[in-house]
Amino acid sequence: MMRRILLPSILLLLGYGFWVSPDFKEIASGVAIFLFGMLAMEQGFQAFTGGALERTLKKTTNRLWKSLAFGAVTTTIMQSSSLVSVITISFLSAELISLAGGIGIIFGANLGTTTGAWLVAGFGLKVKLSSYAMPILVFGVILIFQRSKVLHGIGYVLAGVGFLFLGIHFMKEGFEAFKQGIDLTSYAVTGYPGLFLFVAIGIVATVVMQSSHATLVLVITALAAGQVSYENALALAIGSNVGTTITAILGALSSNVQGKRLAGAHLIFNMVTGLIAIAAIGQIVVLVDWLSTLLGIAADDYTLKLAIFHTVFNSLGIAIMTPFIPRLVRGLEHWMPAPAPVFERPKYLNEASLDFADAAIEAVRKESVRLYDKTVEIIVHGVGLRRRDVFGEEPLEDLDGTGAAEFEEGIQERYEQSIKSIYALILEFISRAQAGMEPENAEDMYAIRTAGRGLLESVKGVKHLQKNMRVHLLSENPAIRSAYEEIRQRIGYVLREVEAVRQAGEDRLAILSLNDAKVAIKQEDAEANLKLDDLVRGDLIPATTATSLVNDYRYAYRICKRVIELGQVAFAVHDGGLRDAQRRLALDEEEIEAMIEHGVIR
Amino acid sequence: MKTRRLVQKIKEFLSADRRAQIKRAGVLKDVLKKLEKKEARLKEKLDREKDAARRREILRKLEVLRAQRKKGVKLQKELADLPSGRSSR
């Protein structure tokens, strides 16, 4: 509810602001262009992820000083500590770097971000940035149109820099015009209440803009225009430093526990640094004044002094916190423990049934039924179908196009958690039970083991099939769409057939009935391939899609075959003799192929 | 001679293999009967079915069933022809 109201309210407020004040409009558009520049830069750096960048990342974070330097340098180059922290979270989530290394980068990024203040304070407000922005933008856009991935990336980075500069220019212009209107300094609050108030404003502004850089630029430009007092500007800088962690926290929301730990470290570091800065603000200001005199900065050049302040308090934070990194890592690992992987346990495999062959076979069979159910679940949702449709009364042909957007994500994870773990324990159970078993019983065990192994293949097949199916089920080309719909129907048909056999009860001829399903899928696979040849010859589908289809037919065929095989084992009758008789009567691969080839099956 | 044949008959009767063989033949007969019934049901279904695709599916099922039955009958014959005491495995 809040979410629904929030965005329209912000838009309305902004609209009203634009209508009332053209200066506000200029500042806001400056912020917008600045943020857009950041987005473009992020897009540009994405072109360099993978390969060389990852290798460099590993090499440059294996020592604490290296990761600190890496964080500082990359943030200086990218001019965004948020971007560096979010990228670091993603690398940490991918286990490319250690948590301590990640924390080092975050600490370094806090130092690196201070260069932004220097750039704007020392360079941005004295030079007409817009004069640089335009040529950079032009070069950037030209490079964006290049085919080469590297040039394309550089283009985005340049365009990003161009927009950043342009944004700063607009914000500066806006504040300068503002100066004639209202004097913000008259609202200045002194002392600790003012400090806390402006720290809070700094936090809120940074959270809203998602960039401490943008806040700092605003603060510096406002300070240069005399819109805020020096004292309050310092408090805003402290606030922006705390508020900037919001991007990392948001980024960590979708990451694993390692990413969350890093975001936690980021928050702790910036909060502690902020508290130190608040507590020792008097001493830090004296230090800043001393440094300014040493560097030959005029006593009233508050913008440069703010840059020094920003650097000093962040350096102080790093100096104080760095020795505690190992303790911080331990603490974070303790507070945010990695969730223990949830592996399914078998339900029917128990020690007692190991002593009797029949009991052992029955336990394994029941467990294989569970395994079958779990696999079916993955397959159904993996190909974007719904259980109620697959096992319902509606003809499968009527399900065309339904559920295309409901594909199951995380197939691998589900496979690891439920199927693989159960199958591993079934295997172990079988090998223990088989010792000293009669050959007939051992044969049953072998059949279950083989069918279970086929599941590996079917789940893998679903994973591969899903990639193309997702795209092609929404294709504009009806021939492609219908080919993938047919694949889904075929899978649905097999699942339905197996379910029918399951429901048939003790009188069932599971092995023989499903033998027919095997014939059906073989025949349909052959027909689909023939149809595909016609489609390619008739230029109805491109050759590249045809290649994908050939592979996907193969995957679908294997999925169906493995499902049938497990169904034959899991839902076979309890009577060993009856099972054996059915196995002898079932048609083998050669016999099926011969039937299709000789046209017995049409 | 007569005594020897009688002993042989008793031996066969007591032999586990022979008993398994007899049991197997019985089960096979049972399965074939079930298949026969299933075939009859499918034929009825085929007569009622008007939809071409469904008819084709039933026809395929019938063909597979016939092939399975053919295999079963052959196996039945083999079992009957086997010298007593030997399994068809």
C-alpha cells in the first residue's frame, strides 16, 4: 500500500516544486542527470566484468593493504563508493573474494569516495564543467554505437562521466540562482542539535538519491553558494557517509549471507566513523584548519576545507577500524550464520528393513516414489506448466500458451536439496542391502538404481530445455511457438500416462502400460524431427532456431524416457514374479525402433 | 526303468527350479490374460472414439499390446518346451 502511494506522491511533490520554482527544477534535473551518469558508468563497467576483471580482483584482494588500496583506487576511478560496494557484494556472493578482503575494499572505498569531494571542491566549482561534459558525451555516445564490447563499455563510462559533469553543472547553476531567492543560512542551526539535525538530513538525502557523491556535490555547491553554514555542511557530510550504506544494504537484500555480512560491515564501519566524527568534531575541525594552513588553503575556502574534513574523518575511521577487521569478520559470521543447507532426508530407508530382502526392496521402492514425485515437481514447473493442468481432465492441446511466465527458477538448487541427497542415500542403502541378496531381488535393486540415475539426466535436460523454451514460447513466429508447445504437451502426456498407471492400483501392468508411452515418445520424436526438416525447407523457421529445436527435442525425449523408466520401477506391482513377467514382455529399444521403421505404428 | 522315471518325476517335483518354472508359466498366463482383456477394452474404446488423433493413439496402444502379447505367447511356448528342471533365464 505504502509503496503504491509513495511514488505518485514523490512525483506530485516534484511536479509542484518544478511549477513553483524554476531553480528547484534546475537542481533536481542536475541530480537526475548526475544519477543517470552513474547508471551509464555502471553499465559501462559491466562490460569489463568477467575474465580479466575477476582475475585482477582476486589478485588485488589477497592482502588487507591490497584490498584497502583497491577499494580506494577503484572508487576514485569510478567516483562511486556505492557502485564499488555493490560490485564487491556481488563478487563476494560469487565467492571470488574473502569477507575480510571485501571489508578491506569497503573501507578503502570510503577513502576513495573522498576524492569526489576534492574533485568537486577543488576543480568542479572553479572550472566550467559543462565545457568538458559536452565533448566527453559526444565521444562517449560515438563509442556506445561501436560493436566491440570494450569500446561499447568505454563509451558508456565516458557518457557516464559526461553526464556526471553535466549534472554537477546544473546543480551548481541551480544553487547559484537560488542564492538570490532564499538565504538557507538563516535556517542554520548551531551546536549539537544542528549537528544531529543536519546529520539526519544528510542521511535522508543520501538514501533518497542513493549516492553520497550526489549529496556531497549538493553540499559543496550549496556551501560555495553560501546556502549552508560550514558547520552544518560538515554534519551533512557525516550524514551522507552513513546514508550511503543504503545502496549496499539494498544490494545485499538479493545476495547470499556473505553479501549481507559485507553490507553489515559497511554499515558498522560508516556508523562508527560517523559517531567518531560527531564525538570529536571540535578536534577534527582544528585538525582540518591546521591541515588547510599547511596546504595553503585560505581560511574562508570552506569547500576545500569540507573536502579535507571528509578525507580526515574517513581516514580516521579506517585507522581505528582496520585492526578490528578479523574480529569484525568473526562477529559478522557469528551474528549472521550461514544457513545450514536443507537436505531432504529419506523417509522409508531404515536399518531394520535391511535384514529382509522384501522389506528392503519395498523401502527402496517407496523412496523411489518420493524421488519420482520430487522430480515431477521440478519438471512440471521447469517447463512452465502447472500441476493442476498436467494432471487435470483438460486435453493437453488446450493448454497452449498457458503458464509461459511461470517457469521454475533455481532448478539446480532444488535438485541438490531434494533429489540428489535422497538418491545418494538410496544408493548407499541399495549397496548395503544387495550384499547377500538373491539374484532376482538384486535385479530389482539394480533397476531402481539405474532409473534413479536417469533422473540426473532428466533434471539436467529440464535446465537446458528451459532456456530456449522461455524465449520461444513467446516467439512471434507461430511455427516456433507451436514446436515448443508440442514439446511441453509431450512431457505433459508422459506425466499423465505415468500418473494413470499409478492410479490403476495393484492390478496394474505398470511396466507394460508404460512401454506404450515409450513407443509414443519415440514415434513423436521421429515425427517432430521430420516436421522440423519441412519447416526449414519451407523457410518457416531460421536455421539457428532449428538447431536449438533439434537439441531441445533430444532433451525432451530423454526427460520423457527417464520419467517413464522411473515410473516403471516406482509403480511396479509388489509381486516379484509378476514384475519379472512384465519385464520379459516389454518391448526393448530395438523392437520399438523396428515397429516404427516398418510402419507397424503409424 | 519304470522306477527310474518315477524317481525322476519326484525329483522334478521337489526341484526348486522346476517349481519356479511352473510358477513363472502361471504368472505369464495371468499377464497374458490381463493383456487380452485390456486389448478387448481398447477395441471397444476404438469403436466409440470419433476423434482422429485419439483413434490413432488407441491404435498405437493396440499395436504395442499385440506385440507384447506375441512376445508373451512365444515365451510361453519356450517355457513349455524347456526340459524340466531348467530355467529359461
